[in-house]
Amino acid sequence: MTTHEVNQKLDIVIFGATGFTGKFVIRTIAKLSKTKNRQFTWGVAGRSEEKLKQILSDCANQIEISLDGIPVIVADLKQEESLKGMARRARVIINCCGPFVYFGEPVLRACIEEGTHHLDVSAEVHYMEEMQLKYHKQAEEKGVYVISACAYQSIPVDLGIVYMQQHFTGTLNSVEAYLEYWEEGNSAPGSAFNYSTWESAIYVLANAKTLEKIRSKLFPRRLPDFEPKLQMKMLPHKSEVMNSWVFPFDGTDRPVVQRSQRYFYERHSKRPVQIETYFSVKSFTQLLLINIFALLVLVLSKFSIGRKLLLKYPETFSGGLINRTTPSEEKTENIRFSMTLYGEGWKEKLPDADHQYSTTPNQVITVKVSGRNPGYGGTAIILVLAAITLVSDIDKMPSKGGVYPPGYAFANTSLADKLNENGVKFEILQNEELSKSK
């Protein structure tokens, strides 16, 4: 099963290590294992022992750190026993093998059965919520933590709102989240994102109806309606918060945050924060082009033949952002992202989460989470630090195992501090009376 067979469990094993995301994760974990006097063991896993050895060699040359002796575990998605064998070797599995709607469940199931924690970078909402529906109780009984969206989608916004709540003196009612990314310097040629990112996005759109059925079972009880109700601004508009054009962004972040806030409400009687999400661009021309392409993709994703066209010609339908070639590191390293979170609430706290305020919000807070190379380098940092935090701060995780969103899972841990130390910056831009901010 392994090249370096050892009896002791490894702290972290990266499954799908030979993929595009996997190589960033290897390089990141190798570097982070050498800082802060960290003491943890890790290994790599995948279908081909030869390829795993080669990727370790390539990464070692790139970062100039010896990776000799890193355990190599052979595990195949088509062989359940090999996945269980891999899970038995680790305390935490980092799963980089997507699209998760097709490849995620066998690994997750093996981890739960063997009592191993499971983290992944899935941004596929229907997959995450279906896994919660199917496996939460079993994971809870086993004491296993299963956490998806451990990437720039959706830790910056989900943990960012937890960060806001921790620094907000009263009760936070609502948050508007604005995602922005840009390329520094001269634009490098080629695609900005890997093809698998595009593939996952198409599957998310295609499974919208399936998601409705999952949610009716997963959340049979509606949360109370809290006032004032946050309304989504449906039309593109100029935002005073961002000083730019923004439009609704119906991605992964909003449902992930809503799952965290539901857990806080149901388990800890905390008033749930309302959220709406937007995408920010600097020019009206960008706004127009992105919305044209987004509308085209949305329509085509509803039909089988349309999805085939989208998957076959990604460059055409993404405006050149994505093609089947691997993005260059020059391109990805120059990409920056920020998530600006504008929140309103009250500086006074009520004794019960179900109480309604009789006054309008009087306190405002704005937090920005920012970093570089969100799709790959930034995602690798977030993912690896989440795994390290799960190993080191397990006593600060929720009292029971389960299938959780990252904001709820890591709320009481040191993950935000670790991210701050490693290039994913959390900063408070304002925290004051609402009248003073106008």
C-alpha cells in the first residue's frame, strides 16, 4: 500500500496530490511544516505511486526543501478498501480530488467509517449540503469533523463574519459581502483558473433543482424572520461601500454562511446574521461583459446540450478566463482578491436570540479579508492551515463531530490568526456608531 510503511498515524495526508491544486498544497505544507516549530507528520496519496514520487521530487526542487522520506500512499477512488486503508493512516485527510459531486463521497465515507477527519476545497453547494444530510449524524457519532469549502470560497466570508461578530460590541444583524479580484501589473497570457474550477461551476448550476429537494429535507424548519430584513439589490449598481460597480453574486459563499449561522442559532441561541453577496468591478464595461457571459452560462447550464457546449468550449463562454490548458504560475501569482464585509446592527444586546429590536440599527462594522492567488496558492494556504488547526486546536472545535461549514467549525480556534500570519489578512476598516459613518 505504501512506499514508506509506518505503524504510526500521520497527522495529515493529501489525497489527489498529483493534481493541479495538489502540487500547491504539497509546497505549502512543506513550507509551513518548517515554521513556528511545528511538529506534525504528513504524507501524500493518490492512484499512482510513480506520479506521487515525481510530484514530490518536482515540488522539492521548486521550493528547495528536501521531501525525502515523505510517506507515499496508494489509494484509488475505484477501490473502496484502498480508500479505507488511506484513511486509517491519517488523522486528517485533505481531499483535492474534484469535481466533488463525482469524486468526493467515496473518500468522505471512507474517512467517517475509519474515524478520520476530512477537509476539502469543494465549492459545490449541492454536494456539501447533500453530504450534511446523509452523513452528519454518522460523523457526529464517530467524532469525525467533515468540513468543505476550506478555500477562498468560503473561509474569507464565513470566518470573516465570525470575526466581525467577535469584534462587534452588540448584535450584528446583516452583512453585505463584496468579492473583488484583479491582476497586478501587466496581464500575463493564458487562463486565470484551472478547467476543473469551471467544470465544478457548471455542475453547481446544473444541480439547482436537486438542491431544492436536498434543502427541504436538510432544513425542514425555517429560521424566524428577523427585522430589519436585508434585501438583495437585484440590479447592478454603484456601491458606496466599494466605490465601484457591483452586481448580485449567487455563488457558494451565501449558503455556506447561512449554514454556519443556522448552527450558531440552533446550538448556541445566537441571532443569525443575514447575508447578501455581490461581485465588484471597477468599470461599467467590465460589469456589462461579465453579466452578458454570466447570463449566457446560466441559460446554457439548464440544458444537457448547453452544458456539453460549456464544458467543450470554456474559453469561448468564460470570456477567455478559462481554457483547458493549465494556468501559468506567473498568471496565478499576480491575481489578488479581497472580500469586503459591510455589517450593520445594534450596539446593545438583547437577552434572547429570538427577541426583535424596536430601533433601527445604530452600529456599523466593515471588515476586509484579502490575499493573493486565491484559486491555488491562497487556497492551499487556507486549506493547509485549516488542517493544521484541526490537528492542533481540536479541543476548540465543536463539542461533537459532524458535517460542518468552516465558519462554525473553526469559530473558536486560532485559524484566523494563523491566516493573518501567512498572507490572508483580516482587518477592521471601521467599527463605530452608524450615524458617524454616514
